Amino acid sequence: MSPTSYQGPRAGEGTRVRTHSQSVAAAAPGPGGHATVGDILAEKGNTVFSVAPGDMVRSALDILRENRIGALAVVGGDGDLRGILSERDVIATMELDNTAWLDRPVAEVMTANPITCDPSDVLLSILRRMTDGNFRHMPVVENGKLAGMVSIRDVVRKRLSELEYEALRLKQMIVG
């Protein structure tokens, strides 16, 4: 028997198989149609590096350096968020003439009452708040307790993934 060439099914001749070049689960927006802070925490986890208000700045700097992070949550004994200690807070304190600031309590250097978000907040609103407020880290608080921390990098990465997914869906609609 001689070989035959293959021709795909014609319109109406069967079910069309569609392929996807991107994982829908990784890029698709949340159930409401928009990615949320909770989506980020679900991917990266809710581990938060923190210090107590009475810890010394020197030990907080060690945690920042060892974990290659830009901010620490400052948490009280009952788990409530008291503030945030960022690289900017430390640099602002370094203006002092000596190194005595290294042995100050974190409570004297931190940003008290930081702007926070909820896991249900939509990423676009978080991105605007971070940009307008000129900060790069935002604690996530749920039911009055610290539930995670997101950085502007986390938000931008997830938002780009969401936009790539939207572009893919538009291409699929055009191609059919």
C-alpha cells in the first residue's frame, strides 16, 4: 500500500483540538476576573520575615542581608502588625554621625502604621497605591493579623503574567 498524505478534518468533520502555549493555571486571573493579592500569596506562600519592636536595628539588618529582602514586618507579641522596617528607613537613619543607630530598637527607626492590603484586593489597585505612596513593600493583613507581605516586584510579575494571558486569549479568539 502506498503512503497517503494527511489532511486535517474539515469544518464540521469532528471536534477541533486546541492547544495552549501557556499554562492557564499559572496565568489566569482569579475567579473574579482579576488577579488579587491572595493569588500572589497562593503562589509564593505567606512566609513573612519579621522582628519585634524591641529588637536592635543591627539584628534586623542581619535578617535583611541573610534573606536578601528589602523589608521586615515589625510584629508585636500578640502577632499584630506594629510597623515595617525597610531599606529606606535604615538609610534615613544612617545620617547620624556615628554607628549608635545600629544599637537602637527597631521601633525608633521603623515606619509605624504602614499602609496595608487585604488578600482580596485587586492587583491593579495595589500597584496604584504602592506607586502613589512611593513604597515597594506592603504587608497583607487579614482579620487584624499579618497574613503575608507583597513587594512591587511580586505585583508587577503577577500583573505581567495576567496581561500575557489576556493577550493569549485575544490571539486565540482572533485565530479561532
